[in-house]
Amino acid sequence: MKFRMVDRILSWEPKRSIRGVKTVSFEEYCLRSPLGYDEHLPESLLMESLFQLGNWLVILSSDYTRMGLIVRTGEVTFLEPLRPGEHMVMEAVVRSYRDDGVLFDGTASVDGRRIVEGRSCLAAPTPLEEYYNPEDLRVLFSEIHRPGEG
């Protein structure tokens, strides 16, 4: 099963930054409920959303020839849970962009309240075609790219 954890891409600047949105559906929160926790998106999926957003930046910056594989995550702080129906605005900012690695920092907010902060996530660029069909991703991007929203 593949999770698509970025619902919209609001803006991006090649090799520098990207902003996007993830909305928690009423099906996703239940992944946590059977374990006795309040209804919210599991932290692992919240991080996956930020990882996927950063990966979109690698894909777009390379014109669909490369993608990023997560090699290391530095420090991550979860400040608040992400609840059903909430819209999380995410941003990934590049600290260093090289052919052998892309170093990101990421944040996510709901209604202006920061809910997660991540620093020093390292992604190794690798050929995109080994994992995805570039044309399929071009179509997906045309569906989720919504400049000016948010």
C-alpha cells in the first residue's frame, strides 16, 4: 500500500523550499484509535508527510529524473497532535543541496500553531525511474499543484 501524504503543493522554489498541505481524513485518524490513543494522525505518518513533501522538491528540482531516499533524520519535535479534518501546512527548506545529498529542515502548522519541527533530514538523490514512472508523477503534480492557495 502506498500512502499519498501530500494533498496540495502550494509553492516551490527549485533546490530551496517547498510548501504543501496535508488534510487528515476521517479514515486516517483511526489508525491510532485501536491502540487506545486519542484520534489523531500517528506521528510516523506526520513525518512521512514532511518526507514526501521534501521528496517532491527533489523530484521537481531535477525535472523528474531524481528522487530522495531518506538516509538520516536529525531532531524531530512533536508539539501537538494532528486531528481529523485539520489542514496541516508544511514547509521543507533546504540547508544544503548537493548531488550526493540534500539536507532539509521541515515544519508543519495548523491554524498558525506549530505542531512539528524537524531538523537535519538527509535525503540521498537516486534515479527516479527505478521507483516511479515520471509521467505518472507529472500527472499527479498537475492535480495537486495549487499555487496561491493557503
